Amino acid sequence: MTELLLFDGVACIRGDRLLFEGLSLTLNRGGALWLRGPNGAGKSSLIRLAAGLLRPAAGMVTRRERTALADEATALDPERPLRRALDFWARIDTVDGHAVDRAMDAMALGNLADVPVSMLSTGQRKRAALVRVIASGAPIWLLDEPANGMDEAAQARLVAAVAAHRANGGAVLLASHFALGIPDLAEIDMGTLT
């Protein structure tokens, strides 16, 4: 089956505010969908719905494969050296150290393996969160503002990682203020849904 993630008539309410309703979408293998729009339009909420961290107010979200989320929280122990912090997640995701090595190489973080996470710059922490996603082996990547704090070289690595993931049958749901130059990117303007 090519469909990895489906939203059927989904509504999202945060606090007392309706962010969107009646949203239906399908994310297929090899696909990428860009959620764009102003702050507060529901981009991050839609990502959290896709991850199963929020429940829809109406409708249904179906995930047919595992997901990996990179959002504003790196979810890495700040006191541990980067490699040890990533190895913690590798054990949870039941992937071997080689997957972490390859992901660290993809994000150019191998030389920072022994640096505590708390000492990393904002861009380095963003890349470390992406290492966790890449190494997880999850077919569905949920990326909420993944390029914030990244320089152009890091953004190019992100685009290359997304391209490789899609070429291997993975799919990407991306919330961002800009498209990052990812080719063949479908889009939803979240600002028009309410």
C-alpha cells in the first residue's frame, strides 16, 4: 500500500480556538507535503496530530507506518555527550549504531560526538534532532520548522536527507515558513483552512 498517513475530515481545537476543520489529506510513499502559513495557523498542531500527540476534535488520523518527529524540543539529554544521547534513542528505536553513524555523517555531526548536547549551538541541536529522525528508520518523518537556526550548508544537508528518504519510499510532512528548495513538494496553506 502506498498510503502511509491519512487524515479524514479532521478538526483541531486548541484552547477555545478552532484551528481547522474538515481537513482530509493523504501522504504516500515517496511523498512530501509542506504545511505553510502564518504563526498560529495550526501547522505544529497538525504535525502533533500526525504524531499521535494530539487527538482530533473530529475526524480520524490513520498512520500505517512508524513516525519520527523533530520539533522545537530536541528530546536529547542535555548532560550526555551527543553520541550517547543519540544511542539512547537508537536502543528505543531498535536500530544499531551504524544507523546512528550514517545519520551523523549525513548531518555532519561526527566530530561533535563527545560534546555534551547542552554545549551545541541552536543549528547543531536541530541537526542532532534530525540525526535521531534519520537513524530511527521510521517511514514517516514529521518535521516541524526543521531548518530554524540552520545555516545554508546545514539546510542543504536537510534537503539531501529528505530526498534520500523519499527515494527509499519514505514520506515527509514538513511545517515551515519556507519550502527549503525541496523538489516536488505538495503544499497546504494552513492560513486558508479556518
